[in-house]
Amino acid sequence: MSSESNTHFTVLKTDPASAARRCELRTRHGTVQTPVFMPVGTQGTVKSLTPTQVKETGAQIILGNTYHLNLRPGPQTVRALGGLHKFMDWDGPILTDSGGFQVFSLSKLRKITEAGITFASHLDGARITLTPRSCLDIQSALGSDIAMVLDICPPFPATKRDVADANRTTLRWANEFLCHATDDGFLAAGHHVFGIVQGGIYDDLRRECAEALSQMDFPGYAIGGVSVGEPEPEMLQQVAASTPFLPHFKPRYVMGVGTPPQLLKMIALGADMFDCVMPTRLARHGTAFTPDGTINIKNEKFKLDEAPLVEGLDNYTCRRFSRAYLRHLYVAGEMLSSTLLSIHNIHFFQDLMRQAREHLEAGDFTPWSREWIARYEAGEAARKQRR
Amino acid sequence: MSSESNTHFTVLKTDPASAARRCELRTRHGTVQTPVFMPVGTQGTVKSLTPTQVKETGAQIILGNTYHLNLRPGPQTVRALGGLHKFMDWDGPILTDSGGFQVFSLSKLRKITEAGITFASHLDGARITLTPRSCLDIQSALGSDIAMVLDICPPFPATKRDVADANRTTLRWANEFLCHATDDGFLAAGHHVFGIVQGGIYDDLRRECAEALSQMDFPGYAIGGVSVGEPEPEMLQQVAASTPFLPHFKPRYVMGVGTPPQLLKMIALGADMFDCVMPTRLARHGTAFTPDGTINIKNEKFKLDEAPLVEGLDNYTCRRFSRAYLRHLYVAGEMLSSTLLSIHNIHFFQDLMRQAREHLEAGDFTPWSREWIARYEAGEAARKQRR
């Protein structure tokens, strides 16, 4: 493979028919092969799984939520206990978000000033202010391998004026965050900081933001605000409007999305990294991913079904349990249902990314991906029609 | 070791200072080393654990609840799916209870006749009748390695007359169950059936029942009705009043108990097998077992405690996680808390039984056991005083 390199990031191969690429991202806790999907460990645990089970799904890197960990157990507690890696016993890379997104989605009372965001904890109402300074300090205390700048994530829909105003603050905070990370020696110690492209559904604002952030020379870039309730075409357009204006030799991470076909479509637009609670959240509601779309395990038709969730898929759940048993666990309200479906769903996402990487290496990502998406979407459409 | 044998059961060694013994019980799914503690897999799963995790605790044999599995998913469903072992992917021995105990503890509406027990399902109110015939058929459909006879478990307290009346029915049903198990070829196929000694707190009724059941030549015997709310001295007295009148060369199983010291005390009275939901139920409430009694992990004092639950204990939870992390998981309401505490608690019981077996082999069970109990009970007493 020919390769083009930055110190911490190598583009190993690009797709001849799309903007997709096969890359490597080096972190303090090991190298990540991209495209990559990161399971979400909201409160210092990927819900219902041991770190051993998470690793067995093929996960290379996980995400920790700064908002949640800041409230409980608190960054100083995590630091005193040796950092998030040791605390939760995950020795691979950890990316932490900035907490900004949860402030907007979980906290009712909030106020944005030039200095930062003040909000009330959803746990006990305590007033907390996040600034670029404190946001870095929290992620530093956690020992994050990849920290995210504090940003403002406008809702969907929002007026162009509101989004433009928010972007000015986002850019100022990004710059301030990066200066602190430099001055503190956080970057020099090998931690990465990603800037976040905002701009809502306005292509020119996305471009402006991406170009301004590119000037700041971050180790990587995220595309934020694409999972706030907009339809899929708008979601993809926001990625398409951002990636061309980001540096080629830096990783690109689309935050908080998406379905398996959406991941492949965003890879084709040049995205490298993804995180989403979907595999674990849907698992807890009895939904499992298959190459023909999702199935709900509580369906009566699985009562005597001896087949695994997906024939031939090499994960603990598919190797050892029938759909009938998984249905029984779900119907009986057993916790093991969440565990086994989460193992399967996360592995399904990991396996999809593995296939994407292999097809990028083989040079046939685009035709393979089109076929994969067509089968999945046909299955989903048929399932919706039957309802 | 000198040994004395029955076809399926060998007494390898007896304790010089008590009625304790070190034995082996052979089943269709392997040999069980006793004394043994059986984790409870109520609904076809040991709550919050994969079968791999259950096995890693050192568990040799688990228990399935006939009452629950009969209601959901139903014995015919389990049979169609290859039996309970295959259904839940547990390849070791499984003991199933008769369902009688749950009828009394979970179902409101119930009626006992000469033929059996009629009750209303706690799930949907459906009227169900358990007879010795149907009770065997259900356990046979599940593929139980050790089936229990249908019995009547009187509440505590109950009058002597009521207990004596119940015992007459229990004995008649035991005989009927054993005849069916013989006629069906269930015993000849290597499945075991255990009779159940009842008699409440009345020593003479316990003895009568034990002697009558011994005449029937069951492959093993259970002592039932000792976990229905009586204080510890009464609980132990019920075991002490039963074991001397049971055959030496047959296994003895005390149903549904107890704390770690109670297990050791019952072993000294000649008991071989135990089951209890305590390790998993307390785990879900944040309680962990230690050699110095139980601790509740939600206690503020564990907030920065880097030590494992029990120093040096070789289980997944103790090897990899601090008390501080386990406290965080519990306080944050994370499911992984139940999983990790269940792993620890079940392993703690398994490890205690392993030590008991080793000290029986070494001939010093009684002094070791006394010391173990003293330390545990001193810790519990100190903890209660601090509250």
C-alpha cells in the first residue's frame, strides 16, 4: 500500500470512486485502524458489557462522556484513581467528547456567555460552568487520548443568523482550547485535540467553519451537530459540505451517528471515525442488526427459532445462542438479554467497519458498499411494509 | 483417600470431628465434587451473567426453577429447542426444583387436593395444576439431571397437625413421582430424582419423613422448608433432625440456603449440596461478600478506595476493578454493577466450598471452619454495631 503521512495519522489508501480512505491513527494507547466505529461508554462503562466483552466485539477505541463523568464520579476522583483507562480497565484508546452536546440535550437550565456555558446538573440541579479552560481540565484529568473542544451545537432547525452567531463562539472557544492544550503540554504529551465543525444545514457556514478550524492546525477534526433530528439527506449533506474543506492528512470524525448504511455513506464522503449509542440502546430494546436490516427479538415468530441472530457471524451471541433463547430472555426481562444483544450489535458494527477497511484495501469499496446498503435498505423497507 | 460408593455417589472422606463429608456425585452431565454450592438460574439464566462467566466462577452445577420455566417459555418449547442445557448453553449438570416452593411464595390463589396443587400464574393468572405426574413431565422435558419430587412446604410457623398432614401428602406424592420416574425410564436413563424431607421445626416429623423416604430408595435426598423465615437455630435444627436418618451413601441437599457461615454449619451436620439466590440477589443491591462479612459498595467510604473487593481473590471482578469503580457503577445505576458483583459473590461461595473440600481432604475441616465462621461473624457483628 502506498501511504501518505502526518506524524500521528497515515492515509494508507484512497478509494478510486469516492472520497473514502483507509487510514491509521496513532494515540497514546495504541493505533486505530480506520474507518472505525467507537462504542459509547457514557458513564465509564459500555452499558451492560465488561471491558473484556467490549474488546471481544473487535472494538479498538471507545468514547467516554465528559458531561456524565464530570458530574459523577467527577474528574478529580477519576484522576486520583489513575485516570479513566485504569478506572474502567480499558487499555485501548479513549476519545472524550466536550460535554457540550449533553448540556443541550439533558440540561434544562442553561446560559451561554462569551466565557462558556452555565447549566444545571440533570442529577441534582447543581450549577456548573463549562469553559474551554475547564473543559480541557476535565478531559485532561480523565486522561483522554482524544479530547474534543468545547463547542455550541445549535438545534435543528435553527436560523442561519443563529447558527452563524454560534459558529463565531465555537471558533473562538476552539482557538482558546487549543492554546491551553499547547501551553499545558497536553498536545506535546501525545494527547490529541479535535476541532469541531458546526454550521447546521448551511453549506457556506460549514465551509467557513471547516476552513477556519483547518487554519488552527488541530490533530484532527470532528463534524458535529449532524445527529440533532434532521432527515438523512440533510445529515449527509452536512458531512459532504464539511469534509472537502478539512485537511487530507488529518482524521475526520462524525459525531453521534448513525445506522449501518449511513456509516458507509459517510465513509464515501471522506469520514474516518464514528460513535453512536444506537447498537447498545437498541439492544436494550430488543432490536438486533442483521445484513437485512433490524429485527425485534420479541417477535412471536422467533419463539422456536433455533438459528443465531445472524448465521455465520463470529461473536459470542451468534456462536452460542438461538433467537428463541434471546427472545425468552427479553420477554422474561432478564438483564442478560441486554448484554447478549449489545455484544451482537457492537460486533455487527465492528464487523461492518472491518469489511469496509478490507474493501478499501482491495480497491472495491464503492461497489461493495452500494450492494451492502441496497440489501440492508431493502430488508428495512420490507419490514416496515409488513407492520 | 479411602472411599465408599454407591453407583452414582461416592463418599471420599468423612470429617473426624463432625458429620461433614467430602463426596462425588455423578450425573449425565459430569461429576460434581461436594460440598457444592449451586447458583440459581431461575428463568434459564443466572441473572446478569453469561454461562461463560458462571463457569469462570468455578460453578460446577446450576439450578433451574421449574415453576418459572413452566410458565415461560414452557417445557414443550424448551424440549423442542433441545432441552434446557442447549437452550441456555450450559453443558454442566442442572438440578431443577419441583416448582412447589414458588407456588407457595409467588402465587396467591392456590388449592391443594389429594391429586396435586392448583394455582394461578403470577404472570397472567392462568390456572395451572401441578401433580407428581405433570411435575415429572416438566422436569423431563427440561432435561433435568437432578429432578425434585413435588412436595408441600408448610409456612413458618405452622401447627404440628398441619405439618403432619402436609407430610402425609408429601410422602404419597414422593412415592408416586418415583414410580412414574421408574416406569418412564427416567431413572434408567441416568437422571436422578431426589425426595424431599419436610416436617417443619418438629424433630419427630423430620425423622419420620426422612425414614419413610429412605425406604423408597431415592438416588438422593433434599431437606426442604428450612428457608421460610425461621431464625438460624431453628434452621440448623431442621437439618440436624433430618441428616442422621438419611442414607449415608446418598447425597443430601439443603434447599434455598444460606449465608456462608450457615453453609459451613450445615456441612458439619452432614449436608452436601446447597443453592441460594443470595449471592446474585444481594449483588443487585450492591452487597458484596468478604471473609469479614458483607459490605455495601454504595458506602461513601469506598469513593476513592483502590483496593479490590477482596485482596488476592482470583475472580474477574477482584483481578480488574477497584471498590471505587464498583461503587461508581452502582451509584450510576449501571447494569455492569450487577454483573461484576454477581461474579464476585458467586465466586466467593464457590471458593468457600473449594476450601471446605480441601480441608475435608486434609482432615482439619472442623477447626478451619470454626475459625472461618468466627472471623466472618465478628465482621458482621462489628458492621451492625457501626450502623
